[in-house]
Amino acid sequence: MKAKLGSSENQTEDRNTTSSSSLLDLPELTLECILDRLSPAGLCAMAGVCSSLRDRCTSDHLWEKHMKQKWGKVIGDSAYREWQWHIALKMRPRNLLDRTNQTSFIGSVSKICPFLSRFCLKPGAENGENQLRKSDLPVDSIMGRYLALETGEFWFPAQVYNRENGHAGFMLSCYDAKLSYDSKTDTFQARYSPHGRRTTEENISWDRLRAPPVDTCSYDLHISDSLVDLKPGDHIEIQWRKTKEFPYGWWYGVVGHMESCDGNENHCHCQYTDTVMLEFKQYPTSSRWRKTAINRKDHREVGNETDGFYGGIRKLYKEEEISMWKRLWPNQVLD
């Protein structure tokens, strides 16, 4: 009986010991593997358990994967610079004295991570009011950037294909815009330059967005580095704007043959001429927008107030970029 009683006591003790074990008692590598498999919402929920898990679940190395998976194709260098400005404005001393600005980030986070709000607001020492502890949520971090994007708080720069959702005047073009994400509809709202037909657009799907492929302001001429290599059949994007007061958009086209060339590859010398003929086959052959010629050796902005102004050129080398333009091809020839 004593042996059985002792055995029973040991089992009870073992069960009590087991029941008191926590997630933090796991080996370091095991815990990291578990956290690495969590979704963004899961990491947010886990961060609300205790301070130790909060420190782990807000670390950059866990959020970098989620940032690349969801935002990698639309967030570029310009968006990162904009984020730095966004953070600098938030961290200005006069803003830290404003309770509205103090809690704005926590409020946006609580929309998708309600567990965090309990741990990011601590009782004040003097009047018992909730005060923000900046160390609780790493605002200037990958997690902070992800949540600011997810909640639509951060308007980031990117480019929109076929502006105004397929309007004929913008077919096969891509324009700069500031975008905000709506997680309820999984779409974006865009703000364009104030010059033009309209300045906002809603319900933009993911497949109409891209990160800017070159680091050139939409009002600046892109310095082309591939003019010497252009030959008939190459796919290109060229800057174009209606007037000099408007920003450039990027328009898709191909390199064509000179009028003196019959297109026979065995006799074609178009690649060696100073003039490059660009074709925009979405327009009929009778259209003034169908072709334009640029100087290969001394290219600069050319055009007029009637036909618009053509700017820099970038040759498309990646099949992914070319395929994207082909998917956007209009169902009928444009007028």
C-alpha cells in the first residue's frame, strides 16, 4: 500500500509539474519554429501573452517573411523612404505630447490585433490615465510598417496599371500614386497627381499595382541606359506626359522597323541607325499615337502640346514584366 501510495503521489506531482510548464520552457529552437509558423494575427495574439513573448513576437526576423509575402511586389525603395518620413513625423517631440497622436498607432493596431492594446497602454504614475510606452510596440520596425500598411494608416508610393480602371485614355500605361490599403475589401485607394482628369480612384486590385521599377520622380526625365541595344522586336516602356506641367506615366510599346526597312531579318539594319522607331500597337495604323521616332545617340524629351511629350525609355528584359503588359492588352484596338 505504501509503495502504491508513493507511486500515486509521484504521478500527481508529475502531473502538477507538467501542468505548470509554459511555452517559454520549450527549447529555444523549438519555440522559434513555432513562432515562425504563426500568421501576422497569430503573432499579434501571442505578443499579448506576456512581455517575454511580446519581445520575441515583435522582432524583425519574424515579420520580414510576412512583409515579403504580402507586400514585396508593391513596396519599393521609394515606399521605404516615405516610411522613414512617416516615422520621423510621428516621433517629433511636439507629437509625443499629444495624446491623440500617442494612441493613433495603438488604435490602428488594435483593429487587427486587439490583444496588444492591453499591453501597450500602462497606467500613468500620477493620474492613473493610460499612457503609451514607446518601448512596447516597435513603431520603426518591420512589424510597425506591416501593421501601418495593413490598417491603411500609411499611404505608400507605388504605380497603378491602366489608371481609372481601364479608361481608354490610359490603356497600357502605369502611373505613380499614393495608395492606402482597405483590408475589408482587399483593395486599394489611390491618390494621383492633382494634374489630370481626376485625383482619386477606389477598389484597385492587387494585380494592377507594382513597385516603381526605377528610382525616377514622375516629373523628372529618366536617363536611359539601353538605347544602344534597342532593336526591332524589343519590348519597352517610355515616359509620356500630356504637357510639361503633368507628371510622366510609363507607356508600353515595342521597337519597330524603319519605314525604309521591309522587316526582313536578313537585310534589316535598323539596330545600327541613329533613329529608333517605337510602335504602340494598341492604336490603329492610322492613329497619330501609333508610332514615334527618337534619337538613339542624343535622346531627350521630345514632343509638343498637341501630341504630348516623350521622355526616357527603359528596355524590358524580364518575361514577368512583358507578360504583365500582355495580360492588360485591350480587347479591341483603341481609337
